[in-house]
Amino acid sequence: MSPACRVRIRIAEVSERRASAALAALAPDNVSFPPGQSMEMSVEGGALVIVVGGETMAQLVATVDEAMAHVQAALEATAE
């Protein structure tokens, strides 16, 4: 089943090194999602892009909240 709710987050002006650190921080959580949930991550032209999907808005918000906590920690740890 494909997600009913999707959100695309673009964190601009992130260096390749910091974006890679954020991707690595999220990788362990991006392995096995329950049916109806998804997360795709990439680096696009100096921006970290995360697309999250969920069957319900509550599911989507919880996933985005957790992902952003990991991204924030990774970006703070690699501050330039």
C-alpha cells in the first residue's frame, strides 16, 4: 500500500560532509518500515532532502519528528 500522506523536507545550504553525516545518522532507521510508511533521503545541489510517507497524519508527524531529531543532532555534531 502506498502512503496516503507525504511530506518533502529540503534543508538548504548544507555541505556535502554534513549532509552525508545526517544521511548516515538516519540510515539505521531507514531499513525496515511498517507497511504504509516510507522514507527516502538524498543530497540535491547543496541541500539535504528527505521525503517521508505514512498512512495517517499522526504516523507521518511521528516519523518526521524522529527523523528531524536525528538530522539536528548530526548537523550540530558536524557544525563548521
